Amino acid sequence: MSFFSLLHEPQKIKAHVDDNSAKAKLETRLSELFTSAKKRPAVILCIGTDRSTGDALGPLIGTQLSRLKLPQLHVFGTLDEPVHATNLGETIRFIEESYYNPFVIAVDACLGRMDSVGCITLADGPLKPGAGVHKQLPEVGEAHLTGIVNVGGFMEFMVLQNTRLNLVYKMSENISSLITHSYLKICYH
């Protein structure tokens, strides 16, 4: 493997919502991503619906970020205007037509193993929304953030419906804060 390919290997970082030192690593990596795309329009695409507690993570994050009105940060997917399975393709097209070469970070809830519930992941590459509930949806983003809100593997729709709002809300606050701090670091440097 060449030195060049080592520098460009996709990264994936995972941190529990209560682990501040691990969340600092997420924030550092997110700042690096924003810095690498500084001259491009930054878009945060928050995917999910408020009709399911577990799947409300994206719209909660989108709402929190929208209220902050961060300069030149374009946010899609809020509680008022969620981005979900039925309008995801249309929203992606709108973003591609509205912004020249946008840098998109997709955000979504996901299901995982029991020991990963409550973890936030940041990974390079596109998000595959709907995979946990066996939906075929378009991939989106150059990077993605996910919040593991519950255990997957059986009756995923029911699991998402019965996810504790407390965990989802706590994760939304943490992810919104990570995005805000990372973005503001590059805005004022």
C-alpha cells in the first residue's frame, strides 16, 4: 500500500454519547472534513421522520441546527420539513441543482448491536439510508454521522417506534453540538 493511499483511507470513528474524550475525536475529525471542503457550500442533510421516535434523530438535529442560523451552513431535514424515504431523492436533486459542488454530510439514526446503543459514528463516504429497515434509498453524502438509537436485527420498524425519546433527544443535542463546534472552528480561523 502506498503512502498516498494510507492518507486517503476512509475513516470511521465511534464515540458513546457520554464519553467526552471520544466525542472530542469526532469533533476534530469533523473539523478536518469541514476544513478540507472550506471553499464549497456546506450542507447538512438530516434524514428521518418525527412519526417514529427512533427515526426522529435527524429532524431533531436539523431543527436545532436551523435555529442557530450558522453562517453559510445549509440545513435540510427538520421537524417542520422532514427529509424521509418519500422525498429523499427529490431533496438530493434540489441540493445538487441549488449549490455548486456541495459538501454534504448526511445525518441519520440507525440500529446496531446492544453494546453500541448510544454511540455516535462519523464515517467517510455516503450514508445508505433505510438499510436497517430494508429500504432501497439513494446513497448520499461525502461523509455521514449516525446515532445508534436501538438494537437491530428483528422487527426494525417496531424497534424504531419503541425507542426511548430521552436517548434520541440526548444524542440530537450532542450531534448538533459536535457539528456546531466543528463548523465554527473553521468559520473563524
